[in-house]
Amino acid sequence: MSSEKQYTKKIPKELISLTAEMAAANVPGVNTVKEVKTVKDKNILWMDIYLTVDFGVKIPQLAWDVQDAVKVAVTALKAGDIETINIHIQGVEMTKEGKKL
């Protein structure tokens, strides 16, 4: 077994979830990341990300942007191969000049 695979198994899924949460929160249009659920089986990852978005954003594009950001961040951890990143939009927040209405 290579040293990379041994390292991969030692990264806790809580750290993976936190990394994904931070990456998703930095995507423009994401209002709040409510929860990140990560399932890890050997070197395969499945993720569900629950968030609210700002009013007026194009949700399909936002979902792609979040998936891309999370994939880049989690891949940098060398935590395993990402099988799925599901984005769940929990709500839309009305804002005016960066403040909640």
C-alpha cells in the first residue's frame, strides 16, 4: 500500500465536511451553509451540502460553482475520490445592499 493511500485513510470526515463548508460559503450567492454531510467508505466520498442562497442568483449555475469549489478544496486534502456532491437549496434570502430584509 502506498503512503498516499495510508494518509488518505487518516483524514476524518469532520475535517472534510468543514473544508467543504468553508469552500461553499465563499462562493458568491451563497447566503448560509446550513449543513454538510459526508459519507466516507474507504477512499470514496459522497457529500450532501444544504444551503440558502441570495435572491436573484441563478441556482443551477450556483450549484455548479459550489460543486467545483468543494471539489477543488477537498481534492487538495487528498481525502479520497469524490463520487458525488449533492447540492440542496433550503431557501432563498431576500437581501438589500448586503443586509437581510
